[in-house]
Amino acid sequence: MTRKWIAAAALGAVWSVAAHAEPLKIAMIEALSGPAAQTGIAFDEGMRYGVAKINEAGGFNGAKVELKEYDNQGGPTGAAEKLKLAIADGARIVSSASSSAVAAQLTEDIRKYNLRNPGKEIIYYNVGSEAYDLTADKCQFWFFRMATNPYVRMNALVRVMSQTGVLGTKVYSINQNYSYGIDQQNAQAAAVKKWSNGKATIVEATLHDTNKIQDFSPYVAKIKASGAQTVLSGNWANDIILLEKAAGDAGLKVRFGNTSLDTPGTLGNIGESAQGSYLVKIYNLEAGGDAGKTFIEDFKSKIGHYPYTEEPTAVFAMMLLGNALKTVDAKGGAVDATKIALALEKTTYASPIGQWSIRKEDHQAIMPITVSEVSKDARYKVDGTDMGFKLISVVSAQDAAVAVSPDCKMKRPD
């Protein structure tokens, strides 16, 4: 009887702790409908896979981590309203990805909320927004950028293009006329200056309206007149599709370097003229050897397709979060966001192509980057074409990283 009583008491204690344990709730506030949904859904699928992996490993605080998805309809106003709903639903980590305008809104709203609610703070764990100022003048302790920024991307892309001898001596810079496009323009100029050893120059730089231009032939004429051999562009969606198609239609023989050629439908719409273009991305399906093969096959078995475009970014970000959670003991009680944030600063994750970490000074993730070429020799074809992304190089986390912005003045918790 005594042993049975002890066993019953112990079981009761376990259930008592479990009953009082606060589950960790993560809110994904993203464009899940509308014109930006194609990108938003990709990030969201990566989050789902990553959270499932965390739960397979035991979850957190004696419970499964919960992922709740909120459709922001692609804009800052919708995101602000969904943040209020997520907070009411108990979210302690908030994520978003595809829009830097949304990220700017959320990081400020979360900063203000945390000032008003000490002890109930929220972590903003962004897995995709790349505007440079998010870890520069807008940096704050509660914001973590688990993606690159334009300077990281262009640093890796131009480095590899220069090293492989395809950069040329005359480079044309063309980007969308908003904060991200301006960052891209500045990053392209800095990278060409750094990696060409004075042998290449930006012959002209152009900014244009975002996703409003239907005919890029006037821009192609300017590129041709400049004598450029290479075009660097941060354009995405229709703006890279129509730009490259116009170049192909004009018979312009230039090599494009871009960040979004792997968005579903892009190569299919550009067609043959996309061949030879360079893509800079966090991951490539050909990378990582056996570990990479294991990852992409497991992802496919769970989600239904290989991890393309933005999905690996969200997956690896969640894997790093999972490693951080293993070091935090919530003692079966309330979730302490401060402890999780401090743990994130000390945590690493070994991705199939190299280590991820978070820089304490600005909460910029430091990760390896892949550079690929659009080629018919690629192992994995995309968009129903005979083309894919042939891996050219993996740039290490240390080589891809850029310095902390002097504008980042992070105030840490007392």
C-alpha cells in the first residue's frame, strides 16, 4: 500500500506540474492570402516543419510548442491588428517574414508593448524580412533577424562571381525604389568595390517603381548602352521576370545576379534567357552532402515537396530556437521570454552546410550562404522546365557576415 501511495503521489505531482505549465505559443503573422501569399506560405511551411521537429524532440516546458497562424493580408495595418489578437491568444514569440514594412511595424509595436508589460515580454523572431535598418537604427533587444540582409547577400554573391571570373568589369545595378531596393543598390556598390579589386565598376544605378512596370525594354536599352556585362538586382516577382524576359527578347547578352529567381514560377516565366543567371540564397537542394539529402527528403515526406525558396530559412531558424529552448528550464511554470532571448544569444545550430548563430550585438543571425547558377545541369529541375539551380559555392558564415551597424544602439534588459 505504501509503495502504491508513493507512486500515486508522484504521478499526481507530475500531473500537477503539467497542469500549471505554460505552453510556448508562437504566432506566425504572415501574408497567407493575396498577391504576397506565395512567399508567405513558403515561410509558413518552413515554420510548421520546424515546430514539428521541436515537438518531436520533447517540446518545451513539459508541453508541445504551439504554432498559431495569422493572415495579415500582406500589409502593416493587418499585421498590427493580428499582433493584438496573437497577444490575446497568449503568444510569447511572434514571427513574420516576407515584408520589411510589416516587420518595421511589428518590431516597434512589440517594443512598446514590452515596455508597458514587464515580465510578459514578447520575442519578435523574424525569419525573412531583410531591410537593413531592422538591425541598424531600428535594432532592439527583443528583435531577432533569422535571415540575411542585402549586404550579406551581395557580399556573398559578388564574392563568388568575382572568384569564378563571371563578374566582368562593367556592372549595372537596377532595383525597386523602396527601402529594400535602396539597400540593395548600396550593398551592390559596396560589394563590387570590395571584391573586384578595382577591376569592376558600377557603370549605372537605376531605381524604378515596384511591381508597376509592364515593359522593361527602356531599361534594357539603358543597360545595353552602358556596356555592362553583369546586372545585379534585388528585384522580385514580376519585376525580375519581366526584366530578364525583356533582356532575352532584346538579345542582350548579360549575366544577371539576383536574390529571388527561385520563387516558384519565376524560371518558368522567364524561360531560356534565365540560363547563366546567378542566385544567392540561404540554401540549395544540392548542398550539404548526406546531411543535406537527409534534410530535404525528410522535409518532402512531411510537407509534400522539397524545401525550396524561403522554406529552409524558417526551418533552420526554428532548429536554432529548439536548441535554445533545451537550455531553458521553465520549471513547469510560466514562460520567461527574457530567459529564452538570452539563451538564443548563446545558441548555435549545425545546418547541413554549416553553423548558425546569433550575434549578440545586433541579433543578426550569422549563417552560411549558397550561390548557384541557373543551369540545365542542375540536379533538381524547377517549374516544369529543364533548368534548376546548380550549386556553385557555399560561403561560410564568417565570410558572408558583414559588420554590426554603428547605428545599432541596443538597450539590454537590466
